[in-house]
Amino acid sequence: MLRIAVQSKGRLYEDTMALLEEADIKLSTSKRTLLTQSSNFPVEVLFLRDDDIPQCVASGIADVGVVGENEFVERAEDADIIQRLGFSKCRLSLAIHKEVDYTGLEWFNGKKIATSYPAILKNFLDRNGIKAEIHVITGSVEIAPGIGLADAIFDIVSSGSTLISNNLKEVEVVMKSEALLIGNKGLSDEKKEILKELLFRIGAVKAAEDKKYVLMNVPADKVKDIIEVLPGIKSPTVMPLATEGWSSVHTVLDEKRFWEIIGKLKAIGAQGILVLPIEKMIL
């Protein structure tokens, strides 16, 4: 059985559990336990604090884990990055009081910076020749300047609303972060096979993200023009309709370009356009 370490709460927990559910891995989470097994796939999930996950995977307590890139880089544990998962995106940034006139990185010389990520911050400051005092704090880092504990903070930024509510402004982005699937370096062959199947399922779910299955009726003499507009995966499917002179065209569209392409299709002559969500795609 493959043991997966997952953050016990928060956005990363929610995104990870949603991904496992979409991959048809059934887990009982009705009552919070430290360890829960899947009823239909050879995995068990170990719920941990996010900052404990890298060490647990590196030491073999868990075989793989889902963790924020920020925590993985900060802990610097000896584990492999298996796959970037593309969710729970954020950034680690330096922020100062909104009234301060920021002149560039040299502003931080001689300043005190509060953070929960001292290793990442120190590496960044050293690379840029900045001499600042790092004050390690856990919990609500963003309040440090307001209570006189620090001149600036170095912390996770997602929407930026927390900074605004604490009268802070983001001045330097140090690194971008997303959820990673990390793995122990000594997995057995049997566990590697389970992991391979898990990655196959995750890949099918991720491939379907932001994709729509589109069907439309097209005059037969316009099929070629329609196909030229469609950026589908390989070639679209074209089938004759019962009504002579008409065909049905099926394809997959990226949601980001959906409305732009739909407008072109209508202008060419497509009718009866039907749009369906896609759960999984096996490429």
C-alpha cells in the first residue's frame, strides 16, 4: 500500500482531496483521523502539518506527499519532486508598509524582516548582497510591522488581500510556488507500480482541466472552413447527419479561447452548438 502525506487542513488539503476524488480514489473523511485507507485503491493518506511533510517523505514515514513548493524548498529535505500539480499557487514576497517610499532591494539593508521562511529569505538576501536581520516568527507574520516587531515581512502572498488589510504593499517577488507531489528516494518496485497508476489517473484528470467537449451542426460545404478554425486535439470528428447536406463536428476546446472560437464558428455557419464538461482525458 502506498502512503501519501497530505496537509491536514487549509486550501492545499481541499485541493488535494478534490484531486484524489476526481481520480476515483475513495477515502473516508467523515471523521478526522491521522491515517485513512482508500476503499478501492491501494493507498492510505496520512494527515500532517504542511511543514512536517518533506521530512516524513524523506525519512520514509510516508512514501509520497503533496506539499507546497515553498515548504519543500525551505525544509531542503532529500526527496524527489515527482510532479508539479498546478494548484494551490502562490508566491513568496517581501512586503513593507504602504506609506514607505521603496527605492529597491538596497532599502532592506539594516532592516529587520519577519518571516516563517528564514532559509529561503537568507539565500535570497545573500545572493543580492543585502545585510538584513531575519526575525523568525510563526503565525500571523503580516502583523509584525504594525506592532513594531519588524520593518518588513517575507511571507506567502496569494490574492494580496491580507497585505492590504494590514496596510502593507508587496515590493519584491522572491519565488513562485505551487503544489508538488514529492517522493521518497527508496520506493520499492511494488510501490512504484502503484505510484505509476496514481500518476496515470492524475494525468487524466489534469489533462481535462479547462477543456470542453463541443458538438455542432455544420453545412457540408463549410466543414473544411470550420476545421481550419478549430485548434482541437489532433483532428476533429466529422459525421454526416440524417439531413442531407449537413454534418456533425465534434472537438475539444480550451476554455481560455472558448468564446473567441465559438464566435468564429457561428460566423462561418455552425448551428446547434452543444458544450459539455470533460471529467478525464486519456491522451
